[in-house]
Amino acid sequence: MSSREKILQQIKLNKPTGTDLPLQYTFDSGYENTEAKFKEILEAIYTEVIVVDSLVELKAKVEEMYAGVVNKATTIPELADWADFSLQLSDPHELEMIEVAILQAEFGVAENGAVWISDNHLKHRALPFITQNLAFVIPRNALVNNMHEAYQRLTDTTGWGCFIAGPSKTADIEQSLVIGAHGARSMVIFLVEN
């Protein structure tokens, strides 16, 4: 028997017994108002949250906020005529020119301000990380209290997805916080009434 086989045999003999997972975990967040907590956390991580009543109001707000900006892209069909940068390209390196991207997100998490995005609404995975300024559109009723509830929503998902919370941030040894060092310099969340 080789040394490798002896080691593997010893590992198999010393393997601990498995433990059954609990059937269901219930978690009480304690938040009286999930939306208020979501806003509070996001404001603490340099993200503005704007509530709009409709997609028409969203478009008016977007036109006001980003007036004069060029290289605008979106995955929101109702904002297609606002965008001046087409996402119908094959090379994601071309996305480096985008100044602002407004993307559809599935839901937000109150406890940490994270937003779940997936390839359900996103053709190019690099887009939220390469744009200079980032905005997400989330249905107002699509907020969950905590990551436990978030993961329950993700049980039926397949494909790529990730959580994003705030613009990119980094801090060096001297404790200097830099916003937008390696990703979006700003982030806005639009909560839209259904």
C-alpha cells in the first residue's frame, strides 16, 4: 500500500459522523419597518434610496438625476429610450465606457442593504462592476428582513447571481476610506410601487 493510500484510509476511518440539519429555521428580525431598516443601512454605506410611485415617475426622476450624462445603459424596458448605450454587444470590455447603469434587481435585504441581481435581468455580468455609477430598480414589496429570508427566496434559482451592497469601498492601513476604488463610485436604489 502506498503512502497516499494509507493517508486516505486513515482519513476515511477518522471521519466524524454527520449531523442532520434542522428542518426549518425561523428567525425573528425584530424590525418594525423593513423598508425603513433597508434605507437606514443603505444610507450608512453611502447609498441613496428613492421611492417612486410608478415607472413613469421613475423615468422622470432618472432624467432629472442624470441630465447631461452620456453613456447611459439600462436593463429596464421602460427606460430604453433614456439610454444612449446599447447593451447588445458581444465583448463586455466595451462596457468600460458606461457612466451610469440602471439595472433590474430581484429583491433587497434590510439587515445589510444587499441587493440580489441575477442573469435573469442581466446580459453582461461585468456591468454592475464596471460602470462608474450604479442604480438598481426593485419592487417596493420585494424587501426581505434578513439573509435567512433571502436564501429562502433563492431555493428555486439557477444560474449566476450575486448580492451587491453599496458602491465599492476600500480602506488602507491608515484607515482612509476610498469610495469607488475598484467599482461603481455611487449607488442608488429605486423602490418602485407595483
